[in-house]
Amino acid sequence: MKTPPEPARNPLQRRDILKTLGLGAAGAAAATVLPGGEEAQAMESPQEQVKARYRETEHVKRFYALNRL
């Protein structure tokens, strides 16, 4: 008995998919490089900019004591 011949693969379809993916990746990379406007600035008053932000309280000391390597 003869087995029916397998349909030939169409390499063009696979290439089209790879080409589309490559173009999409290039477009995404270009979108990140293009300038998008001004950078966002933090809204802090001068008093907030100079205030102390870190305080070593008892719970912070306990955390560091328990997590020493």
C-alpha cells in the first residue's frame, strides 16, 4: 500500500511570522528611544526636601538584629 504524500511545508509563512515579530520588536525599541516629553518632577516643598527621612527606631533595630547573616 502506498501512503499518501505529505503536504509540502510552506516556508514563506514561517518567514512572514518571523519577519513580523522582528519588525514589532524593532518598533517597540524605537518607541522607547524616541523622546516622549519632559521628565516627571517630584512635587516636594523645600522643607520636605531637607527633612530627615530615616529614623532608627526600636522596631528597625529589632529587624536588623533578626536579619543578620
